[in-house]
Amino acid sequence: MTNQFVKDKARAEVEDALKSECRIVVRILDRTWILERVFENNRHQIAIDALKITGYEAKKRVTGPHDLEREAELRELESQIATTERYQGVEYQLSEDCLRAAILARNLELPRVEVEGRLTRAENIAEKFGSQQQRLRITYARAWSVFWWYDDFHELNRLYDVVEGFAVTSAQASDLGLLTNLWQVLLTTVTAGQLAGEIAKLPSRTAKLKAELKRLAVEQTRPNNALQARTLILLIDLCSAIGNIAQVSEVLIELKEVIAASSGLATYPLSPLIDIVRELGEVLPDNQEYDELFETMLKLAEDRASSGETGRMLLQRGLQKLEAGKRYDAIRLLGRAQPRLAVRECRPEFVIAIAGCSSAYEQAGLLWAARANALTAANHALTEFWEHGQVMSMAVRCVQRLVWLELQLGRVPCALAWMTTARVLAQHLMLQGDRKAAFVEESNTQDVVLGLLLLKADLWELKWLDFMPSLLEHYGLNFSRMALLYALGYEDRLRTDGDISASEGKEAVREFFQNG
């Protein structure tokens, strides 16, 4: 054992030589091994006692039930991350799991080197395989950590520029919302004298952030996103106006208008704003504009809570009608449920209501209406991914329903596109067990149905499809490919490729394809 670093090559040579000389297995444990055992196995106190380190007070942390859950989740995550083949083709999810592991380690108050090592691991993977939005969230998590956990204000200042570089070109107000959060803590740091104003560069950073938010705030085609951007601008103005009661009152009046305008907007994030307004009451105990803002928000919160409960009742009854085959009653009830569930807090139920309405329209033979609803449900189910990098499990079901509807409408290119999307989402979710088996079975059934549709195509249509067998092979749709090749008259090629046994007679082959 040595406290020096030993190169792998030198270690191997010495170990082999000693093994030959002494005829026993010899291992050399160097500084790297010692550090790994101390930090990875949380043996800090042993090192402190053995080396008689002074001026160190060991932290005695009481482990509660939430920490036990976090520790178990962290162990499970690290075990999955270590299984590299698990993430083959879904490296994006590997980066997400690495980020989750870093956040768990941070919340467990593990040493900073461990937390930042996990964040670096997530960053390296995201740089190769991730999106800009994922890299933004990872860097934001690092910046948030250095401020709240490690009081490293200069590192926060440096990371602000990195987060800004990822956020300023984004089309999502939620991404600029992360940058706004860092701007607020940077302002607090300067106000508290923990960072010099010239280093923080607040005037130029504020101007750039507000300019980007104003770019999104004027988008008329995205009212949720535009209103969220407008809200963030007002929060920046509110922070800048603290100490000037007249300016604060002006901002509060505008904020009341924004909150009133958010009624009925499904993805507007009201809950975080409620928390901010409640905290603001501590510094504005006697302000008329604040009182009016508070009452407006209180009414909207009450309406949302009441509306959500009513929507859930209508959703339950609508699904019962759908199960009983009462499709028009289901359409009526689920249609009534949707506006009541069209709030961020009820997103899963909202998606179920729209998807249920799609099924009811399909049962009624109204395929285009069914497709429109299925497409809307898929869009809302994927909103969580655009904002937080997480895929809702029901997104796969919505996309698979779109495949069926496109097949019924005869829109083969669209069906192929949705099949591909469904596979990507299923890979991202890393389905296991019964869920994976059910997905594979339904995908195979869709392959068979597509093949049957191609077999029924008219001769004048087939002449335009000679390019498709290779395309179907690319998508892994083996039955569809075989069916199309047979319809195009390439039975000999199917035998040559081994898709049809050489001993199989022509009559048996024809019967197989005719009967599906």
C-alpha cells in the first residue's frame, strides 16, 4: 500500500513480478484506491481520526424517512447507470438519470465533489447526445447548487453566462424562467454585498434577459407562452422596484391583469406565482394594490380547485359511459370535463379526457374528429418533455392511437411517422415487463394491419409503391414489407431472402397472404 499515485502499467508489471517470485496474488493499493474508498464509501471520519486532522467538526445528520427513500433511489439509479447496455439508443435518458442522481446526492448533502462529479457526468453525456434544453437544465442545476448549497457566488456568476447562452435563443418561456431565477439570486447576492456589482454585470444582463422575454411576450399564436414571458418581465420589474412603493404598486396592477388573463390557459404555471405573491405579503402588509392582487389570485385559485374537482367527476362519468358503449354521452361528458381540467395542475386528467373523447369519436365513426383529439392529447402529453425533459407514459398510448387512426384513414406516410415516434418514446421510457410486451404486441399488430392494407391496394396504386419495401425494412415492419413485395409480384425474392420457405407451395403462400 502506498500514498503515491501508481500508473496502471507499472502496477501491472510489479504485481506480475511479485506473483511469479512469491507465488501468491499481490495487489498494489495506491492513492487513487485510498481516495475512492474514503469518499465513495463515506469513510471521512476514519481518515480524520487516522491522520489526526484538527479544526474539523463532523456533521451529525439525522436520517429521516425522506432521506432513506432518496438513498434507495440513488442506489437504484447508480446501478442502472452502471449498466451501459440499458441505455443503448436512448443516451438522452442516460443523461437525465445522471442529472437525477446528482440532484439526489445534493439533497442528501453528500460531499460537493460527489455532487459536481455526477453533474459533470451528466454534462458530458448531454454534450454528445442531448438537446440544448437538456444542457440548459443540467447547467442550471449546477448553478442552483453552488448558490444554495455551497455559497460559491463567483461560480454562480460564471455559470450565469453559460445558462444565458443556452436560454436566450429558446422559444420556451420556461427556459428563460430558469435564467430569471438565477438573475433573482444574483440580484440578492449583489444586494447583500456578497458579490461586487461590476462583476455581476446586472444592468447588461437585465437588459438582455428582458429583451428575450419581450420577444416571446408578443407571440399571439402561443398565448400561454406569451403570458408566462410577460409574467417573468413583471417579476424582474418587481425585484428592481423594491424600495420604491410607487413603482411596486404599478407592477402589482399589471400583475393583477396578467393573473386575470391566465384564466382558462391550460399550461400557465399559476402555482409558483401564488407562492411568490404569498411571500410578497411579508414586505407589503399595508398596500392596496397588493390586497387587490391577492383577492384576484385567491378567486382564481378557488376557481381552479373547484373546477378541477368538477372536471374529475365529469371525466370519471364520461369514461364509464365510454366503457358501456354510450359514445355520444361520453363525448358530451368528456367535452364538458376538458375546459374544467385545462389547468397545469390537472394535466394528466386533461390528457385522459381528450384521449377518451378521441376514442368516443372513433366509435361513432368520426375518424377525423378522433384524429384531431388524439393529436391534441399527444401534444399536451409531450408538453412535460419540452419543459422538463420527462415523457409522460400516456404519451405513448396517444401516439399509438394516432397510428390506428391514420391507418383507418389510409394515410400511410403519417402512420409510419407516428410508428417511429411511438418507438422513440417507448425507448425513452425504457418499458419493462408487461408494459414492454404489450407495446411490442400492439406494434406487431399494426405492422400486420398495414400489410393487409397494402395487399388490398389497387393495381394502379401499386405501381407507385415500388420504393416502399426498402423503407418498410428500414422501419422494421417485416410483415408489411413481405406483403408489399408479394403484391408487387416479387414472390421469388421473398423465397431468395428466406422470408418464404423453399418447400412452401404457391397456393399455400397465396392463401397465407389472402387470409392475413
